Amino acid sequence: MDKKKVEDRPQRDLHSEALAALEKARAMPHGPARSEALKRAGLLQNAADMQGLTFAKRGRPPKA
């Protein structure tokens, strides 16, 4: 996936897309296709986190 395309999407879309990709990957049978799907879900989650969607622990300031 092109990096520029990922940056253009809204944060919520990336987060929901990452969750959907993870659920789809978990439902797949074990094998190379599942591994690739899990990698893609991880990349989408990282992209969502990098855009500012953070899961900060209580008491810590949010990431900027």
C-alpha cells in the first residue's frame, strides 16, 4: 500500500479498517495467507497510531 494513500485517510477509518483486517485474519486458516493478512492488519494499526490515534495510559500526557 502506498504510504501517501494511508496518510490521506481519516484516523477513524484507519482504526476501523485495522480492526476489520485483524478479525478477518484471525478467522483464516493457518498458513502464508493468514500471516500476510496479520502483517497487513499490524501495518494498518501502526499507521492509525502514527496519525495520532493513541491509547495513552491513565496519568500520562497524550502523544503529540
